[in-house]
Amino acid sequence: MKKFAVIGATGLVGNAVVQELASRGHHVTAFARNIDKVAQANNVQAVAMDVNAPDFAEKLAGFDAVVNAFNAGWENPNLAHDLKTGHANILTASKTASVPYLLVVGGAGSLNVAPNLQLVDTPDFPAEIYPAANAVRELLDELRQRKDINWAFLSPAAMFAVNPVSFEKTGAYRIGGDDVLMNADGSLADISVADLAVAIADDVEQKAHLHQRFTVAQA
């Protein structure tokens, strides 16, 4: 049994990760603003916490790995700004707490769709999502310059949460690097939230992508 923390434990991804890690017998600390929504299990400890709190670093000490599924809320009019602030504080706290492995769950916008062309810069990318997606891309760019934090960065498949979300669990997925993963028919791939959680749990158990970005899609 290992000790993991999940930041943003009541969000779509965070909630699934808490349940997946707990189902494997690990001790999970679930950080959330509203702990009433945290998945309940004997090995899940819900902790009310704001990532911008001055004592957040103290809360991150002692874990084998931390999953950062922080999201400032898609309905938030200050989403891009709050994403930048929240992630900056999480990175600072992770460095202070000497987190052994911080898996940042980012977006697909920074994946390459062609040489020197990222998904976020394509003409069809939704304008209303661009500011937040660009903020997360800038976060990845910053992380790639840093070795003082034991980071990894996961970009879900491009159609994740664009298509209607699937909760089906197959336990199978495929892994890529910096390029978008495609289906056999040439369309952009998707992944269910349950299989994304499986991929995240597998990764933090193995600390498999230290100082790397990777992507996962349905098998």
C-alpha cells in the first residue's frame, strides 16, 4: 500500500482517480474545497483545502506521489487567471514539500497535430476554451524548463470531455508522447474517464514519466 494525494478530488477526473487508487488498496488523501462530494471509502481521507492557502505545502508532505487534477471551474469567468495562480501555488508547495512525483493532469491543447502545430493553435479550436488551454500549455512549457520539481504531465486524448463523457471501464489504453493519438479512421481519439483514471493510477504507482509529458487514449 502506498500513500497518494489527489488535488481536485471532486472533479470529473479527480473523483475517478480517488476511486481507482482506493480500489487498489492505497491510502488516498483527497484534497477538495467541498469535502462533502469526496468519494467515500475506508482508505480515503477527505481534507478541505484551498491550493492558494499559505500552509498548503505542509499538507503535501509524506506522500509517494501527488495527482494534480486541479481545475478552477469551467464556469469561472476568471478561469485562465485562476488556473495560473492555482498551478503556480501547487508547484511551489510541491517543491517545498519535496513531493517525490507530481503528476499534473493537463489538457490536450498542447499536443502536436502536425510539425510545429499544436491543437490549441488550429482554426477549429474553440475560442471560448483557448485562454484556459493556453494557460495550461504555458504551464507545460514552464515545467519543461524545471528539474527542481519531480513533475510529469498528462494530456488526455484530444476528444476527452469534448465528446460526451464515457464512464465505461475497460482497463485498457494506449500511451503516446507529444503527438495527438488518432483512431484507425483518422479521427481524433477519446478515452473514458474510468480508463483515464486507470492510466493515472498506473503511472503514479510506477512513477513512469518523470520530467516527461505523455498522452493516453482508448486502446
